[in-house]
Amino acid sequence: MLHAAVDVESEDNLYAGLSYDVSAGGIFVATFDTPPLGTEVNVTVTLPDATKLELAGIVRWHRDARLASAGLPAGCGIEWNDLPMDALRSLLHFAELREPLLWEMDA
């Protein structure tokens, strides 16, 4: 899982949020103001090294504020449309470099 700053733009609106999960399949954007399901969006992902990826996607699901918690914020899941190979490489590279979220001590 990779965290990144995110801007999501639809035909009518601009939504800003933080990513809690970026992968080759899509992104979860933590925001209280979500685009409607099925909305085609342009997503700008700013990676930790300041690289900006301009990607297209579609809103597939929402988690509203009533179901949110500290570990599961409100927001929406966006599926990528035809993720370019260079963007996929960038996402995978940063996912490999980040610290693991869970680890086990050797016995």
C-alpha cells in the first residue's frame, strides 16, 4: 500500500484528498466530498518524490462518513482506465520502497 497526495477532477468538480491505498488496479481517495458512482475522473497522484502521475479512472465505490473510522476513512474507490506502463512502473517502484505496514519479530 502506498500513500500519496491526490486531486480528482470530474467534468464538473475538483475533489482533493489523500490516498490511503494506491495500486496497479486503482486508488482509494480519502475525502468527504465524493464524485457519484460511475463518474469518469482524471486523477493526479503526487508520489513522495514529487513525481506527478496524470491518470484516468472511474468511481466504483464509496465509504460514507457513517461507516468511516480512524483506520477506514470516508472516501471513494477509483478503478484505473488503461493505466499507462510508465505509471504502473512508478507505482510499483514506490510500493517496493516503502516500509512494510506489518512485521513479525523472529523468535
